[in-house]
Amino acid sequence: MKAFRDVVLAEVASVLPRISEEASRKFCSELRRTKHVYITGVGRSGLVVQAFGQRLMHLGFDVHLAHEITAPAVARGDLLVACSGTGTTLFPLYMARKARRIGARVVALTARPRSPLAKLANMTITIPAPLERGRETRQPARSLFEQALFLYLDSVILTAMHELRISGSKVRRRHANLE
């Protein structure tokens, strides 16, 4: 067990430092200046982006899961955060195209910076993780991407907390209480 835990930790530790610091700063700036944030992704990437959306809500952002029935209309100046390891997943790609036509900004988080989603986005954050098991990862397909994505987005949350001077107690007050 410990040996495999060490594999996971080492692989994640090899990916996170390779994420662009400049792109990360721009992403945080983009979040600060937007009125509404919409999030999309499917599968495990979708679960990760939902966790990010929940944390944004805890920080006081007006955030919506883009495909939920209760999500309001996207407007010019809003932000769509679209996650897809391959950058070819149809649902996030469709939403990104539609958001851009409306005038919303799109941030893509993907492992493939030349993918259709990355090319469509206003800004791309590349999570440089292999998507298939091979020489660079011993983990099942896409696991390393999803792990690095989760930790990266948590670092974005910490950055936003710091830059917006949001205390832990304020976050706790916004946490779900019907559990």
C-alpha cells in the first residue's frame, strides 16, 4: 500500500510545479473580475470542477453548475470554467462554444494545450499530466490529471482567499448546514 501511495504522491508532485504561474495569476484575476462563474466538466473531471465550484461559493462567488436547471442565463462578461483532460469532451466543448458566442469568457483546464477546447478558450490552464498509463504514470487512465486538477484548483481557492482577504470563519459560515 505505502509503495503505491508514494507513487501517487511522487507523480502529483511532478505535475503541479509545471503548471504555468503566469496563467494561474491570470486565472485568479479573471475570477476576481467576473460577476457570475459557471462550471462544466463530465466524469471525474466534472466531480473535481464541482468541488471547485462549491469552494467558490464558500468564498462568496455567484457560481453555477452550467447544465443544472437552476443555472441562470449566461451573459456577456460571465466566466465559464470548462474542464476536460483531452479537451475534446463534447459537453464542455459545446458549452464553451455557446458561452463564447454569447460573449462570456472561457477558461479551459486541460492536459492538451492544442485541443479544440483550448483553442476555443480565452485562456487555457494546462495541467501537464499524461492521460494514459505508460512511462510517465503508473496510475489508471486520467487519474493523475484529475488528482493534479483537484489540488491545483484548491491552490486557486487559497490564492483567492488570500487576495480577497476572506477568513476561514467566513468560509465556514457559508458551508452547507443541512447535512
